[in-house]
Amino acid sequence: MKIQTVRGPIRPSEVKKVLVHEHTLVHYQKKSAINPVYFSLIRKKVPDIFMELKKYGCNLVVDQTIGYSRYPYLYKEFSEKTGIHIVAATGFYTDKYLPHFVRKMEECEIEEYLQQEIEKGMDGTEIKPGVIKIASGSMTLTRDEKKIFHAATKVCKKTDVPVQVHSYPGLKTITDFFLKQKIPREKVALAHVEACSWLDIKHAAEKGFYLVFTNFGREMKESKGREDIVPEDVIIAQIVYLVRKGYLRQIMISQDFAFFAMDKKLVPYFHQPYTYIFETVVVKLLERGLKIHEIEKIFTENPIRYLSV
Ligand SMILES: [Zn+2]
């Protein structure tokens, strides 16, 4: 078994704690349009926070960024500099953000694209992804999202590379899609479930998929009526309930932090950095009665099992 990182494959035994859904630099402009100032800024910021993460025993971060702001060489550089392993993603985001070339592609061409990235490397580099990221942005899958979901399922079955899905808000649709496709359930992680319907969360858990809880500590500052932001104590209660019901093996936790490139500044996305998980969320879970060995399953054993091919 191995885990594919941006510096090559590593043995699962090398992995300590994992954050399974994070970002570093995010922007929505074409690569050629992006101001180089962001790169000097990000090179200053990320290594320092990664070094902080190491203090909590975390040594692997999955960067879920795909599309224009995915930078394989930058991830490799961060990883070499800090010793934090980075797993990068191939795939596509929600319909709204799809590049034009994807809309024109047939399902088999998308399949070929994903497979090529996995086998040869991302964006023509030799750096390989370790996860397939796909996304749905509404209660149903659009025509293009459906193409992508089918292609990702096929590539996952062929290569064993796991899939991670932006599942808000259509978690039920996505769960049903994967059940119909008969994809191995331990290969699928459904992310941002915390904001979905509680019945849908329980349904996805019962069906055996991994659930990734994200976006902690956001309600204080930025919720502004957004429905995808859930009070932290609610998310903690969801996790504790599911652990007590026997779904510990399927739970993973991450912050979904990002630096957004805006007005020549890097804006921390919803303020709480990666370390917030270990500083605050883990403390709250322990206070609510989770045991240390259960925390270890959530941050180490589960992500290792999920990411290993
Ligand atoms: Zn994300």
C-alpha cells in the first residue's frame, strides 16, 4: 500500500495526523492573469502555518484545490521546505466554475483526462495527484456534473484512487448516485456534510461512505445568513452522535482553510487557520466525551485507509 504525495509515494506508516480537505492558494482567474505578488506572499505564509501544524503531530495535508489555482510545483516546494506531506487533487469543481473545455468534453474524454493526470502527472508535470475531487453545487447534478461524476467513478474503479466530493447541498442525490454506480464505499469521502440535512447525513453514514466535516468556527464572524455555515457546536454534536452510533471508522475532520488572492493581498478564508482543528475542535470533542483513541482514528487511521492505494 502507498499514499501518493506531491513528492512521490510514501508508506502509510509514515503518516501521523491528516487534514483531508484543505487549500493553500485559491483564485478564480486564469493562471496567466494572476499577479506574481501572490506567489511571494503565499511562499511567506504557508510554510509558517505548516510548521505550526507539525507541533500538533499533523504531517499530511490534502490540498483539494483544482482548476486554475492548482499549483503542483508550489505544493512540492512547500512540502520540501516543511516536511509536511501534501496530497494533491485532480478533478473538477461545481458546474458554475467549470472551464469551457470541460463542457465540450464527452464523458470518455474526461475519463481519459483524469486517468492521464493520475498516471503521468498534473498539468504536464511529473507530479501525481492522490485523490479525485468532484463537486455538485445544487440539489441535483447538472448535465456536466453528471459526466464528471460518471468519469470519476470509472477512473476510481480502475485506478483505486479515492474520490472526494463537495457534497453540499445535494448529499442525498450524491449518495444515491454512488450507490447506483456500485463504487466501493471506502473509496468515497463526502465533504461539507455538516451543512446538509441531518437525515441525509445519517443516510450517507448508514450506507458506509466516509463523511468529512469542515468549516469550524465560522459562525462568529462571517455567516451573514449563509445557509452552508453551521454553528460549531452543532457540527461537534453531529460527530459525537455518529461516533456513538458506531460510525467512527467513517468520520474525518478538516477545516477547509484557504488563502484567497484578492486586491494584491492574501485573504484568509473565514479566518480560522488549519491549526484551529487541533487547538479548538479536538479539545471540544474530548470535552464531549470522545476518547484519545477515537480522535486518532478520525485523524490518522481513517485518512490512511481512505488515501492508501
Ligand atoms: Zn474546499
